[in-house]
Amino acid sequence: MAARKFNVTQDERGIYHLQGELSIHELGVLKVFLEESLKGGQEIAISLAEVRFIDTAALQLLIAFKRRLEPEVKLRICAVSAEVEDILSLCGLKTALL
């Protein structure tokens, strides 16, 4: 089994920091993380500031997750890396996720 290429940590303010690479190979782990984060409250704050790469499969999962949330629960992307921002711009998905 290949080693996971991304990590998730949570700081004292409750922000989840994703680090590394998010690709189709990590979707299962990313989905489990997102589902578990729902147990934390009314806002899920995620930082992508340390994500070096994100593919369209991972972006689709994040957008689908955001769209299916109950109205009282919010997904907030509080920071993105330059690499992620470039990919969001190229895909035309900046407004869908941020």
C-alpha cells in the first residue's frame, strides 16, 4: 500500500490544515475526514495553504461536500496556496469553493 501523500492537523482555533497533495488516490481518506469533520459543529474551517497539488477529483469532492451541507453548517476555506489558487483559476472553480 502506498503511503498517504497528505496530512490533516487541527490548530487551537479549530482550523483543519491540509498539507501535501490531494489527488484521486486520496479521495477515500479525504471523504472520511470531511464526514468526521461534520461532528465538530456548525462551521468547518479548512486551510489549503500547505497543499502543493489538488486534482479535479479532489476539487469535485470538496465542492460536492460543500453543496450537500445543511444550511446551518458552513464549509469555510480560510487559506489556499498559490498552487491551489492557480488550479482553481484554471478550472474556473474559485467561486464554487471559496
